[in-house]
Amino acid sequence: MFFAVDTKSDVAIYQQIVNAMCADIRAGRLSYGAQLPTVRALADELGLARGTIKRAYDELGKLGMIEMTQGKGTFVCYRAEQADSRKERAMQAIDTLITTLESLSFTPAEMSIFFDLKLRQLTSRDCDVRVAVAGGPAELLSVMADQLYELGGVNVYQYEDALPADGSVDLTVLRAGWHMMHPEEGSGMFLRAAVSITPETVARLARLVPGCAAAAIAKSEEYLDLMRKSFRDFAPEVRPLCLLADELSAGALSSMEAVFVPAGFERLFSPQAVEVLSAYSAAHPLHEHLHRIDNGSMLNVREAVTRLQTQRRRGMI
């Protein structure tokens, strides 16, 4: 064995052996299945008492590093799990879950909602920083909230109207250019965030054939105005049929060549509207209309969240 013990160290000799062998095993210098010296042989090699080696081997066995088999010897049984193996197991688990949900007659859209809900619960479970998003319709706030959840370690609240003044949030992210009457005290830090249409949405609009029959569906009139502006800017030769989701009927989309909906419409629209759109999407693709917080603003938000998380860990807030 290629290690030495330091009899003058404060670390017990048996523990030095454990540490050295664990390091060799994890680094691959002692590979899976390699046979180790017997207790007597290693004790003689290192000039130590057999009891010290036996104690080290016992500890390594408890750690799952080695396996001692009567009559055969002592072998390395630790095998590092490869990233590909973990990924493969994860994909198999997801496939099994999807198969189970399909057997319960859930649609892919419904599965997505369930996954999103559970991931949010997981992210929020040990949440430290409380963040509010405000400054727009529900369609926009929902996307802003999704971006903030991706930061991790945050719990996000959406406010379309007045903000709380009870100190229930640490940071409020307001859409730039939007004015809200808010209390100056008790609502934590405020940041303005610029929101812009995504390049993917611009590309979808630009690919529309001039004069084609297109529709824009939204939950609120305010977001419908944003969609109208997008068509004017990036598909000026297309005059979309603009409808509120609550007014949507099956016949309204029958002649449409392209239908645009907000991101995450499944959790924003009524079940009736979702059903109409699901029926339409069986034969025609739905196009996502998406605005997001831009990169510069997200960088500022990320820095503020990190700073608040540090302060909370230190008990400063």
C-alpha cells in the first residue's frame, strides 16, 4: 500500500488509514474489485498492531468502501456512479411516471402543470427570500415569476394591484415603465425590470404569410394590447382576430391558420378555453407569445436575491 502514517499526528492512526484508503478508492487508484492485503500483511508492512488495521478495515466496511469475505479476502466494493448512469436512471424514472399518468388519462399539458407545481413546491420548501412581481397582467406576471423561480431559494408572489405593506416580501420586482401606488415602507427593496418580447416570438410572427388568418388569445385586455402591438411591429400585413379567453368558442378558431397564446395559458385560462384550444391544437400547432425579463434586468435581480440570501443566512434580515 502506498501511504504512510504519522505517529505524531493528532489524527488517530486507524483514521489516517481510513482517510488515505478512501482517497485512493474515490480517485480510482484502488479500483472496484481490487483485493486488499490481509490485516496481518498490512500490519506487518506498516509496522502497526493488527488491532489498528482491523479497526480501520471495520470502519471502511461501515462506509461501504470495502467488503470482507470470510475465506476469500478483502475487496474494494465502492463504485462511483457515473453521470451517464444517473441520467439514464432519471430518464427511466420519468418514463415510468409519464406512463402512469397516461394510464390515468392525463394529457401532456396537464402533466406539465403537475410537474411545474411540484417543482415549485420543491424550490419553495426551504425558501429564504420572498420576492413579489408586479406591474402587468397575469399573463406577464406568470412568466416573470417563472424566471425568478429559476434563481432558486426564492418564494414568488404575484400582485396585479396594490402591494403589501406588512413586510411580507423582501424584494419587489416592478416592470419598467409601469406605475403602481405602493407604500414606501414595509415592502422591502424595489427593482425595475425591463420586459421584452423574445426572439423566438418575433421569428414566429415574421414567418406568417401576409394576409393569413391569425388569432391572438389572452386572458386580459392589457396583454391582448401587447399582442396587437407585436403583430403591428413584426407582422404588419397580418390583422389578427383578437379574443379574450373567456369569450372563446370552438367555432371562432375553425378558419384560423395561426393562433397565438400566452406562455402557460393552460394555468391561466378557464378549463373551457383550454379545451377549445386543445381541440384546435390536435390539427394545428399553437404559437407561444412570450415576453420575458431581459438579461440585464435579470442580472440585477439575481445580484439582489443573492445579497438578500446572504443577509438572511447571517440573521441581518
